[in-house]
Amino acid sequence: MKDLINKFAVDGGVTLTDVADDNTLETDVKTILSAIIGVLGFVCVVVMIIGGVNYMTSSGDTGKVKKAKDTILYGLIGLIVCVLAFALVQFVIGTILGGD
């Protein structure tokens, strides 16, 4: 199948490079961890949105307002942790596996 695709690509004037040759342990680990941290960041944003909706629908009830503010705060803290974790992962993986 790979040869057939390569033949059609060469006939069309396109040169193909083998994608598997470019994959290294560094890129694989970065991709996996970035995906995990991205999902967690998305969850934090959703938590903050839920907290905002709860805040708007609290009708002035002090208990609900406090709970909503805490939810927004925890979502924000989680988002900050995700951003810092992403930066730390990029630095550590680049230093250990990249040899920079």
C-alpha cells in the first residue's frame, strides 16, 4: 500500500517523506503529555464556566455565591497548574531527551 501511494505521489510530482522516521521519543512524549494537559486545561475552563453559571443563577443566596466563587477560583488554579505543568514538561523533556 505504501508503494502504491508513493507511486501516485511521484507521478503527481509530489515527494513523500516517511513520517515514522521523524518520530522520536521526545516528540512522542511531548505529544502525549501535551494532549493530557490540554484535556485537563479544557476541564478547568469548563469548571470555571459552570462556576460562572452558578454565580449568575445564585439569586443572591450567600451560600450559593460562595460556592460559585470557590468553583471559579478552583478552576482558575487548575488552569494555572496546567499551564505551568505544560511549561515544565516542555523544559524537562527538551533538556533530558533533546540534549539542548
